[in-house]
Amino acid sequence: MGGVEVRDDRARGVLEAFEGGELVGHIVYFTLDAPEAALVPVHTEVASAHEGKGIAGSLATELYALAAREGVAVAPLCPYVVKWAERHPEQAPVASEELMRAALDKVRRDPSTW
């Protein structure tokens, strides 16, 4: 998508989309180290004035591309990312059941990850 720049802020656990220097959307995520290294997206949001422009899809695409570059899995808990992954199986490898359980367990133990 032209004009959208996506930046990863690993320290804050957020992938942000900017258009013309304006923050227009983000995916909040956390990382897991076990049972394997993974990014776990938990929430996607796009500013209402920018909905319908493909920004959320650009964020999901970049999240999976980032994971692929780093050689880590993605364990999607965010409903939007789950649906996006189902529509793009060639870009979104399915996470193992063990990894999904570990991601859900982390959220149950530490609700602040949401």
C-alpha cells in the first residue's frame, strides 16, 4: 500500500502505521521465547478516518514479514490478525497448538499483555 510506512517498536510491543507522518494504526503484540520464539499480536486498531484503506492488512502483512525475517513464529490472538492469516495462508504459517496454548497461558497469567 503506497504512502504507508510501518515501524516496529519492539520495546513497546507495537507495530505502527504512519501516513504522511501521522500515526494511523497499530498492532499491539508481545513476544514469547518458549516453546519457540514468537510474536503474539493481541490487538489491531486503525483510526476511524483511515478505515477501509487497507492499513490493518498492511500491518498484518508486515507483522508476518517481520517474523519471517527474524525466523520466529506468529501466534495470533488478535481476531483481525486471525482472520487475515486465514485469508493469506501463503504468508501466514499456522502456529502450532503448543505455541497457541503458551500464548493464551501468558495472557491468562498476565492480563496486561492485552
